[in-house]
Amino acid sequence: MSAEAAPALECTAEPPHRFALGERSRVANGILVTVRRLDEPYPPRDIHVTAREMKMGYENVFKACFVCVDRGLKENAIALPKDQLELGLPP
């Protein structure tokens, strides 16, 4: 599935930053996913989601919004849907 076909993700800031999931790969203790900003040019970032986070009983994994963190605001997060993170990965 391409990043363009995946639903856009938003952080909790006002106004929110919009993102799309890119490449995903399984690593030793989790999943490495590339997240790309949609609403403005910004370098893509790799985010590590641990196996422990994937086993938790929630539908989403919350990670800090890297755009907000770069601006010094650390309280905003991006909700990454677990079903989208595992899409297309080998078991």
C-alpha cells in the first residue's frame, strides 16, 4: 500500500500536522516505520514502535509529533493505528 492510499494521520496540535505512513520494516524488537508530513515540506522521519507497544491492548500507538518536538512542544502526539503498522509485514 502506498503512502498516498493510506489515510492521513494527524497530531493533537491545533492546527494539526498531517502525516502519512511510508515504508515499514520489522526489526529485532519491533517495527521501524517512516512517517512523512503531508501538509508542508518536511524531511521524513523513522519512528521505532516496540514489540511491547504492539502487544498493548489499544488500537493505536501514540508517538510524539516530531514537528512539534522540533519546535519545542513535547505534549502533542501522533496516533499510529496498529493495523496500518503491520500491513504488508511478514509475520
